[in-house]
Amino acid sequence: MDFDAARTRMVDNQIRTTDVTRHEILRAFLQVPREEFVPAERKPLAYIDEDVPLGNGRFIMEASPFAKLIQLAAIRPDDVVLDVGCGTGYSAAVLSHLAGSVVALEEDADLANAASDNLARLDYVTCAVVEGTLTEGYSSEAPFDVIFLEGSVDVLPETLLEQLRDGGRLVVVEGRGNAAEAKLYFKDDNGVVGSRFGFNCSIRPLSGFEKKPEFAF
């Protein structure tokens, strides 16, 4: 299979056509070999227009919503990014082409090991994979300029917003299905957090961010 040609088609047919216009984002997707981050038996599916399953309910996000969420984050070359739920490392690799450095957080030990191996093998030296609970972020390296969540959430933990630097941004999809919304949270220079709607976006949920059952009396 010609993966280079498939990667170009992904950018031209899946990403450019969904209002992703920043050239540096398009270049990042062209430069990262997505097939190197998927299980061997799924390599031929690396560039299909949908999520690529990694097992245990985890996935590499479909290219189009992933690119649109990156554009919403407005990542700058000197930003430190926390990538929450990095899976096998593909998302961190793409983000590293836009940011100064990426802390790739993963709580599944097997996925974290795969991400470390993949990123090291492909020489992504500005990415560091760390293992920990996704909902808790990674406070020992905080604050971050950008926090990026690799799946939708029912509830956004306050802990993650606390790990934003003043002037920082957090991008997340809140809700499920067609009612879900991509939102940009931002912290001003006085530490006050605000948010704005980005666009409607239906992606798979990220495990651990489910709303707890409520009991009514």
C-alpha cells in the first residue's frame, strides 16, 4: 500500500474540506506517518475517514475532527501542550509539529509503552510520554499553555483547568452524539477562566470522564 499517497488523500479529502486552513496544521498531518501508530493488523485502515480502534475502547481519532480541534487550540511554536489520552502517540506526534514540546499523558500502561516506543523510534524528541490518570492531568509539569483532550467528556474536571497557564487554552468536546460541542476554554492573565463554543462535533468518549449517576429522593 502506498501510505504516502493515502496520507495526501487524507489531507486533501478529509481535512482541507472541513475548513481547516492553517498551513502548518496541514503540513503536520502530511509529515506524520499515521500507519506507524496503529496496530499492525490495522495498518491498511490507517487513513480511512473514521476512528482507528486500538482496543479496550481506545482509538486514534478520525483526522477531520482532530484537525479542526487542533485549529481551535491555536497552538504556537513555543507552547507546552498536555495531550490527554495520547493512545499510541499519533496525536502527540502531530501536535509536536506545532508546539514547543508535548507531554503525552496516558493511563493504559500498554498504550503508554507503545507511545514511548513509537515516538522514540520516529525521533519525536520534543514529546515525553507519562503514565497517569487522565482526569487528574499531570500537575508535576503544569502549568501548560494548551491542554488537549483526545475524546469527548461528560464532565470536565476542574483539575485540568487549574493546570492551565495564564493565557492558556483547553480544547475539549463536551457531550455525546449530535448534541456534543467543541469548546475552547481560556484563562486570562488574572487567572479567570472563560469559554466559547467552537463547533458541533461528535467524537467517541474518553474513558474516565463519564458523569456520575445522580440519585433523586
